[in-house]
Amino acid sequence: MMESLFYIAALVAVMSTVAALTRANAIHALIYLIVSLLAVAVLFFLMGAPFAAALEIVIYAGAIMVLFVFVIMMLNLGESGVAREQEWLTPRNWVVPGVMAALLLLELILALRHAPALTSGISVDPKAVGLTLFGPYILAVEISSMLLLAGLVGAYHLGRRFIVRREKR
Amino acid sequence: MAIWLIPFLPLLSATLLMVSTGRMPRSLTAVLGAGSVGLAALLVALLAQGFLADGQVREVTLWTWMAVDNFTPRVAFYVDGLTIVMMSVITGVGFLIHLYSIEFMWDDESLCRYFAYMNLFVAAMLLLVMADNLLLLYLGWEGVGVCSYLLVGFWYRDADNGKAARKAFVVTRVGDTAMALGLFLLFTELGTLDIQPLMVAANANWQVGDTLPIVATALLLGGAVGKSAQLPLHTWLPDAMAGPTPVSALIHAATMVTAGVYLIARNYQLFLLAPPTMQAVAWIGVATLLLAAFTALAQHDIKRILAYSTISQIGYMFLALGVGAFASGIFHLMTHAFFKALLFLAAGAVIHCLHHEHNIFRMGGLRTRLPVVFWSFLIGSAALAALPFTSGFYSKDAILLSAWEQPDIGPWLWAGGLLGALLTSIYSFRLVFIVFFGEAQTEPDRQPGWRMAGPLLLLCLLSLIGGWFALPLSGVFPENGHAQVNHSVEIISIATPLLGLLLAYLLFLGRQLSIDKLLASPTGQALKSFCLSGWRIDNLYNALWVRPYTNLAHWWRNEPIDQLYNAVVAASQWSHRTLLGLQTGELRWYATSMVFGLVLLLAIMLRNAT
Amino acid sequence: MGGLQIPMTHVLLLAATLFSCGLLGLMLRRNIIFMLMSLEVMLNAAALAFVAAGAKWGQADGQVIFLLILTVAAAEVAVGLGLVLQIQRRFKTLDMDQANRLRG
Amino acid sequence: MSMLVLIGLLLVGGVMAWLAERIAVNLSRWVSLATVTVSLLYLLGIISGLPEGSLQLTPDPGDGSSWLLYLHIDWIERFGIALEMAMDGLSLLLVVLTLLLGLVAIASSWSEIEFKQGLFQANLLWTLAGVCGVFLAMDLFLFFLFWEVMLIPMYLLIAIWGHEKREYAAMKFFIFTQVSGLLMLLAIVMLAWHGQKVNGHLSFSYFDLLGLPLQGRSGWIMMLGFFIAFTVKLPSFPFHTWLPDAHTQAPTAGSVLLAGILLKTGAYGLLRFCIPLFPDLSAQFAPVAMGLGAAGVIYGAVLAFAQTDFKRLVAYSSVSHMGFVLLGLYAWNNLALQGAIMQMVAHGVSTAALFMMAGALQQRLHTRDMRRMGGLWHQAPRMGACAMFFAVASLGLPGLGNFVAEFLVLAGLFAVQPWLTAIAALGLITAAVYSLWMIQQTFQGKPDEQRSMSDFGSREMFAMTAMMIALVALGVYPQPVLDLAQPVLDGLHGLVQDSMLVAQVRP
């Protein structure tokens, strides 16, 4: 039962991802992407990582995707954008990326054929994650805080000028 | 008495004049310019008097110029009879020409510059003749060359003058370079450049007819030929007439151009070791004197006629040197300095009084209008043509006699010299008859003043009596006594110039003989223009040297070597452009190429893993 | 103990598939927003692989790395979307094939 | 220690000149002038403080402590690198020349530079410091360091204050010198490694590396590494092509420094390092080197004649003149070597003056194209006289320094290679052609009556007169320079007397 749940979720993830990347309408694509993320969250939970599953939903599917929504709304792409996207998705454009991606997948499959048998099935609770995070990985935490700060400053800088210009007009 | 003062005085005056840069009053400039040379002349006279009294060679060492190993040329002077003669000519004639220049150049804005150059020239020329070693001689040698360049191009506004000046310098420089190589050879082989020790060493180490002295003297001869405007480096002298006339008188007639003669005479012991070179000297002399005389016949610029006659007369001096009659050569050098300076100065007076007219066919009838100039010119021409009892007669006669006595080739040399004498007489009296007789074409607008007339009269006197001077050369050159005087030869020598005079009279004044018809024929025309252009030697040199050189320079202007480096640059730029094509700026292209790399990398890893 | 045990091969193959899909999207789409989305998919796939590895050994390290990837993704999206706004303002398009100059 | 102080003075002076600009715009040039003057006085003070007669002593080329000044401070002991500097008569001569021409360069840039004066003067002084270092360093690593130090400020001088094609010229200069410098570095490292095999310890000291048995392919590679580095700097045909561009585009002071001093570092390097370190190989290589020298003499002269740009003409004349240096060095007898050293000094002065002339003309006429000049004598007789003087100096008029140099070189060369001497002597003729053509095109000919142009002022006239006096002094009494170099040459002769290079003039 649980195992079939895993495969169903995996199927959902792959299909919704493919759908997300082939939609012409950005909002549709975004919705599919959220579905894919939720499916991955299910996978996380099934693999015994409830904390990761929660974060996947809250931050990925929640916060980050909302950012996308905001930006898409601000840009106000509209119907013409959709038409143009459709135009760009003609089969001719598929050839090179498709072949490349397929080759890569093939190689990955070949490489991963002999992976170790099974996952342990042990569930790692948030406490253990927290202890590890602020134990051996403290430096990484510091670095990621720096990274976030840089992202903050960068986003503020880039976005502010956009907004200020708009207001001037 | 301080011998070093003699070249130093003009040098000092030249420096002062240069430093003043024309802010000095004109009268002071003139006094300084002429006075310094006059003072030097006075000192030379005193020196000569002393020398004639005791016959002592005077040697003065000022300082050692440089000392590297055994190469120790000194700044030192060596004054013997030959030097005294040369110094007397340089300062004496030089002073007269300076005096004359004051009036001639008075109206020129650059009087100061003129006198500075002239004084510098006198100083350099004195150094040349007084030098104790060949390196110092070379200093004077090049120094006079530069002064000649500066003075020929004195009127710098006309580009033609500049061209003539450059030609003069570069052509003589060709000879100078040969001479420099000669100096290297002499030093390498004999270990010294001091003239007297050099002669001793040469006689000690070399036999007559050895290769080395022949090569060395040939190289020195190159220098002499260049400076003295002999074949094949004579082409610069006619063009050098672009300078002010007193310059032509001093540099291009009386002194500098005879430096080559001096050089050979000074090193005669070396030349005696190389009979082939001596023969070459003689033949060069004969060839040059004939070529120049023929050319002079066809010219119509008064100064060019005199220039070619100078070339021709120096040819006689070379002939004298070549047959071993060194004293006669120097004697002719002196008399030539007198009468050629006289001729140039008289020509200068004509030009000065006729609004800078140079063409003899636009002169005429000046006999009554410029009497002083006429008589000067007449006397000068007589001496040039070697009419009996003028100074030129004695010196030229001695040369011809020496040539005749030469074994084997003697008669040929003599005949060449004689033909030259005939031609000399014809062209000089052609000049006199056309300029001073006949119809007046241009009216003179002034008469020469005392500063011009005075030097003329003095030089007239010298041209007339110069033949009776006894030069103190006995201690310098070996005696070659005229054992038997061949009277028929003597008589022919005397008669030839008179015949030339007669021919000239018949052709150009009396018009009993006419060559108009001959000249009008195509052959005559061609011959005339051939002679007028100096036997087309200029054209030959242009085609042979000047044009290839300028073409080469033009061809190389863009640096063939740099093109090589540019090829490297082009190759790297090409690869840059090619690789630049990969950088399209399109994100998708980058992503795809990254994936391609990834695929490739994985493939390699997979292959290695299995 | 007693949790679900899944063959590692399958999880990793899933991650590989998702990653390939993301790459496909990145290469295929010209709209910068879709490219960013593809990037998210790829990051997510990587995260999945890490979590799976963590699950294999029953250690927390996999989830820690997932957290770090999350922060990277957040920062990347923040800056990336800021850039999207700028690109739209400067080029009046989101087509990355047209915005191919460093100097706008 | 005093040598370090000297270089330090120049470096610090540069910084001060840079800062002085903030106090007053024109202060930096005064600071710079004062720095060089003080350095010069300091150097002369040291020299006068030496024991009596030490200038006449022959220094042992293999032992720095027998030189006039010697300094050894350990630096990077692990690699045997030390702050090792020494001064003999040759270095002294060149350092004095450097500082004097530094003064000339400052004078020539006095009113020319307006943009960032402070930085300009700083670069000038740093270049001088680098050059002094090159002339004094006896540790090959230190030598290479200074070699680079003098390069970068020079690059900046051209690239920032140059004329219209300055970037191109500066880059070309940089690439040529840098590539050749790297070749030298390679050679230095190989040499030190070789020295370690022979001596048993790693050392970059010149004194330790002298007299190594170097043969075969690696020997040739090392020798050529040095040779190419130095002949690029010299510059010799066919590595000279950076020079016309760099000279033409550099500001006047830059050209003065380049021609006056930087080129001499190449000659110095050949004389100090390349030949003594590889005597046998150099002897085998000498015909090629001399051939290159003769080719440079002729080629430079022909190209100088072809130019229309005043500065380019002077630059090519440098190529021609430095050919004589190469000839003299590889003829390797006392006459020729003395001639080469003399040529370094005399060419430094005469070419510096000609570049000043070019700078003055450009400042007044805003062009270097000689076709647009002509008849300038009318407006500027003093300039004309100076130009004439230096033109005849560069064509080798006896009585001036260049003649002594060329004559000695050729006289020495004649004993070794008479035919090559004849070819090189053609350079005397071609020099006359281009020098006089230059004068003709600029100062002679028909003047443009509309043109108004100021003649030399007293400051310029002072600099020119000083250089004229220097050239005349070198020309009529070169003995002080010869005496200074003679002990050094004696030492070098002792060092390479076994090789076949020695071809003494027959007595």
C-alpha cells in the first residue's frame, strides 16, 4: 500500500513537471509546478523525512512559488504572451534539447543501475535535523545566511529601481 | 708662440657669433668674423717667418684625445713646410675672402650666421692641415664637410640649395667612409694613427707593392676623391655653387676641395709603397681634368664654369701626385688657390653688381662698366689658362714636365694634361670674351666698394707673382730633380694655352670661326646637352643609387619586419573571432553547451567505470 | 524502525528524470520565467537525491543539505525575479534570445 | 646600504610627488626635480667618500666585495635569493647617466603634462628607480624584479599620457618586453638550477653563477633567453618594431627615458650577464649577433629616411645607433667595448635632445608630421641651431660624443670582422642621409609666413645647452668615461680570456 503510494506520487511528480514545463500560460505552468513540489513533499514524507516534507510545502510550494505569482502578475503578460509561447514551442525547437536531455537521462540510468538496494526506512525527526544543522554544519548555516543576505540586498536593489521608475511615470 | 691659437681664434670667434645669435651689431659681427681670421693670418705669417729662419718642425701636444689600449690619438699639431704652405693659403686667402664677404653679404639678414660658419670652417680646415694624427685630421676633414654643407645651404629658404648642400655632404661622406675604413685598416695593421710614426711603421713593415698598403691607400684615395671632387665622386661640386659666392671661393675652390691633395701629399710615403694606387691617382687626375674641361666648355652659368674648372685643376694636382711630383702638386694647389679665389671673387662681384645674374649670355660688355672686375678676371683667367709668366704657368708646366718624365705611361698622361690645358684656355677665355666684351645685356647697378676691390687687387698680384714663390717643401718631399729639360716638350707646353686663347678669340669674339652649324645639327645638340649635364653622370647616379635607395625606403616604410609580428597578431585575432562565435550571449545556447559538456563528461566517466 | 523501504535505484532514477526534465525545460524555453521554473525543478531534483541518500543511512545530513539547497533556491529566485523585472524594463521582452548583450 | 637608499629615495620621492599634487597642482614637478637632484647629490657624495684611487682598481668580476659598493642581505634563503647589489665603474656611469637624463626628462615635461601631473611624475621616478635597480642588482632574481619594475611605470607613461595611438603602442611595448622578459626568467631559473647541480646549493647570485660550464642545447636555450630579452630591449633588428611605436606615442619625457636609459639596460645586460655568463656560447654566437647589429644599423637608417613623422625618424635612428652597440659588444675587444659604452652615453644624450626637440615642435605646432613643417629656422633660429647640432651629432660628426663611440666600435670591429665593418660603415653614409633630410624638412625650405611660433625659452635653452656641452665634452675629451669603464672591462677580459672571443688588436 505505502509502496504504491510512493510510485503514484513519483508518477504525479514527473507528469506534473513535464506539464509545467510545456505549458504556454505561465500561471498554468506554475500550478503544475506546485503540484510537482507537493508530490515531492509526499515522497520526502514517505522516505522518513517529515521535516523536509514540511519545509518543501511551506517554503517551496508556498513562499517561493508565491514570489513567482507576484512577478507574473506584476509583468502582466496577458494573452499575447501565451500565443507567443505557443509559437516558441514548435516541434523543431524540441529536437536538440530533447536529444540532449534524453542522452543525459540515459547516461544517468546507466550510472545508477547499481545503486545500493534499499533505503533504511528510519525516520529522522526535526530534532535530529536541528542538532546536525547547528552542530557540524554550523559553518554552512552561516554561509547560507550570508547568501540570503546577499540575495536580499540584490533583490531589493534590482526591484527597487523597477518600482521607483514605475512610480515616476 | 702659441701655435694652438691659430685654429683657436676662428673657433672662438665662431662660438661667440653663434652664442650671440645675431643680437650683436652688424659692424661688430663683421669685425669679429674677419678680424679673427686676419689675426690668425698674422700669426701664421709670424710662424712662417720663424720656420723659414730655422727650418724646425714644430710639434705641439695639447692633450690626449682618448686612450684605449694602444689607441692614443692626441690633440696635437705638427707644423712642417707643407703645413705652413697650407696654413698660409687658408688664412691668407681666407682673410681676403672674409674681408670681401663683409661687403658682399652686408645686406643679408643672417650676416652673423654666415661669419660663424665661415670662421668655423677656417678653424676646421686649420685643424685638418695641422693635425699630427689621422684621427684629428679626420675631425677637421668632417668639420669642413659640415661647414660646407651649412654654407652651401646657407640660403635655406630655397629647397634646391638644401638639396645641393645635402648632395655635397652625402657624396663626400661616401668618400669619408672609405677613408675611415682606411684608418681602421692602418690602425689595425700598424697600431698607430700618428702620421710620422705611421710612415716609419709602414716603411718598416711593408714592401713596395704589398697588398695591404695598396688597399689602405686605395681607401684613403676614396676619401681624397670625395673631398676633392674627382671622378667618380665629383658630382657634388657644381651643385655646391648654390652657396654664396665667397663660400665657393673659399671652400669650393681655394681650400677644402684641395684637402684630398693635402691628404695624399701628407701620406705620400704610404702611397709610394703602392704603385698601383699612384697610377690610379694619376689616371683619375687625367680623366677628371679632361671630363671637367669638356663639361666647362658647354656651361652657361658663370659659377658652374668655374666649378668645373676647379674640378679640372684639381685633376692636375692629382696628376702631379700620381706621378710623384708632390711639390709640384702643392705648388699648383697654392697658385690655384690664388687665381681661383680671384676668379670666384670677381665672378661674385659681377653677380653682386648685376642683380644676382648667373647666366653669362645675359652679361656682356662689362669691360668698360666694371673695369676693376674685368682686369681681375682677365688676370685670373690668364693664370688659369697658364699663359706664360703667370703663376699658373709655372705650376702647371712643372706638372706636365713631371708627367712626361714618367716611365711608360708618361707621354699619355702628358698628352691628356696638354689637351686639358688647351681646353682650359678655350673655356676660360670664352668666359672672358662673352662676359666682358660684346654687347651689354644687363646694366650693373653698383660698383664694387673697397672691401671687394681690395681683396681682388691683392689676389691679382698674387696670381701674377705667385709663380716665383719658393715653397719650403724641400724637407717634406723627396727631391726629384729635373735632370734634363726637354725643350720641345717645354715649347709645346707654352704654346698650347696660347693656341687655346687664339681659338677662343676666333670662336667667341672675332667670330671668324663658327661652330653654330655644328651645334645646330642633331649630333651637336646631343653632344652639347651631354656636356651641359656633365656627361649625364648625375642621371647615372640617380638611377644607380639615389632612386633605388628612395624606392627601397619607400617600400620598407611599412616595416616588413613588423608585418611578421602583425601576422602573429592577425592569427590570434582570427582565433579570437572564431571562438567569439561561441559566445552568443544566449542563455539557452550556454545551457545547451553545458549539457553537452556534461553528457560528454558522463560518457567518459561511464566508459572508464566499466 | 519499520518505516517504508524503497529501492534506492528508483528514487535516484526519479531524481534523474526530474533533473532531465528541468534541463529540457531550460534548453527549450525562451521565456526567462520558465527558465527560472526549470531551474527550480532541477534544484528540487537534486534535493530529492540528497534526501534519499539521507534516508538510505538514516542520518539527518541529507535533510540538512536539503535545507541549504532551499536557501540557495530562495536566494536565487529572489535575485532572479529581480532580474526578470529589470529585463522586462530594459528590453521590453522576456525573450532571452533577444537579450543577449551584457551591456543593455 | 647606500644603493638601497638611492632606490628607496626615488621610490619614496615618487609617492611624495604623487601626493604633492593634492597640495598644489604644480608642486609635484618640483618634488620630482628635488628628488632626482637629491639622489644625484647623494650618489656623488657616496662616490667622493670612497677611498682614493678605488675608481681605478680593477674589480674582480667574480667577487662583489671587491667592487666599489657591495650589499648582501639574505632575502628568500630557501631559494638562495638575496638582496645582492654591487656597483662598479660601469654601473656608476650608467646610474649617473640615468639620473642626469631623469633631470632632462623632468625638464622636458615641465609644461607639457597637465593631466594628473602627480601620477606622471611618480611614474617617472619609479621608472628611474627600476632602471637604477637594474644597473645595480647582482642577484638574477632581483635583477628580473627590477627589470619588471621599470617596465610597468613606463607602460603607464605611454598608455596614459601618450599621443593618439597610445594604447596600441603601450600594449606593443608591454607585450614585446614582457614576452622577452619571461624568456629571461626561464633562462634565469634554468641557470640557477644548473648552478645548483654544479655548486651544490641553489643561488641566484651572479657571482655564484659565473663560470659555470654551459654547453649543449640547454646552454643555448639559456643564452638565447638572455640574448633575446636584452636585444628586444636594446632593441636590435629584428626585435625592434615596438620601439618606433612606443617612442612616437610616448610623451616627451617618456621618449627621453626610453631612448636615453631603458635601451641602455639591454646593452648593459648583454655586457654584464649574457656574454660573461656564457663566454663560449657567445663566442660561437658572435657572428650572428654582429650580423644582426650590422643589419640593424642599415635597416634603421633606411627606415629613418622613409619616415615623415619626426619622432619616428628619431626612433629609427636609435635602432641604427644601437646596432653599433651590439656590434661593439660582440666584437669583444677593448676598443669596441669602450666604443659601445661610449655609444650608450652619447646616444643617450643626443637622442634625448632630439626627442625634446620633437616634443617642443609638437607642443608648438601640434603635429609631428614633417611634411607640414619647413622653414622653421625663420621663426625659431635657436631651435634650428639646436636641431642642427644634434642632427650632426647623430650622424657622427667628429668632435662630438657619438663619433668617438662609432669610431671606437668600428675600429675595434675591424680587427675582428673587416667586411662586416665595411657594411656597418655604410651606416655613416645613411645616417647623413636621414639626419640631413630631417633638418631639410623641418627647419629649412620655404617658411610659412603665416605661422607664428615661439622659439626656445630660457628653460629649454638651458637643457639644450647642457646637453650640447656634454656632447662636445664627450667628443673632445672622453677620457673620464673611458677611465671609468676601463677597470671593469679589464676584469671582464680576465674572465673570458680563455674563450675564443678575445681578438685583441695586433700591436
